Amino acid sequence: MRLARISLALATAASGLALTAAAPAVAAPTAHSQVSAHASAATMARWRTQRHEALGPGKYLETANWKRPAGVRIMQVKARCWGNDAKMKVDLVYQRRWAAGWKVAKSGTWKCNGKYGYVRIHNAGHSTYYANFRIGKKHTVEYWVQYYK
């Protein structure tokens, strides 16, 4: 009887040691989890440029129409101009539904000092947009149409 109890105690101790030895191998990260972490980082949301162009020189400039990509809700126009104490006003305009015309969604004004200015809308829902640029003096305007997805 005594031998049976001792062998049972040794068996449980040995199985406990086997489990603790196997535990670090189970806790180590697998190659699959590392691959999925890199894949999710590659599909993170970021600003994407839909159009990049320079217009001018002129005082009243406007872009061609562009379509909002499907599923995009945040759009912006990033623009800059260079010059002598002139100011630039940018209007982001959308086309209303049912042929109701065009309406300014957002506008912004900043100096023509070579630094970027942004006109951004959240919850964009219309399909067709364009931008107007009004400058106090004739200048060239560089602009980017971007969306966040």
C-alpha cells in the first residue's frame, strides 16, 4: 500500500513538472500572430491623395470636378501659394442632389507664404466636389485633394 501512495505522489509531481516545462512554449508568440499584426498595420487608415495639381497664375482659380470614393467620410483640400502679402481664400464646394445646384461646404483663408492651409469636411456624403481659389494678386496655387480611409 505504501508503495502505491509513493508512486502516485511521484506521478502527480512529475506531471506538474511536465506542465510547467511546457508552459513557456505555449506562451511564446506564434508566427501567425506576428504576421496578422503586420497585416493589420498595413491596412490602417491614413490620408490618401486623390489629386495633386498646380493652377495659375491667376486671381480666380477653380479645379475640375472630382468624385468622392465610396465609403469615404472625411475629405480635405490642402493648398498653398507664394507671394507678397496676398491672402488666399479656398472654398470646398459640393453638388447638391436632384439638380439643386452647388453649395460651399467649407471655406478657409490664409496668407500666401508657402505654408499649407487646410479646408476639411467630416461626414462627407455628396458624390461630386470641386474647389475655388481666390487670391488678392495673381499667384500660382498648388493643391492636393485628400481623403481619409
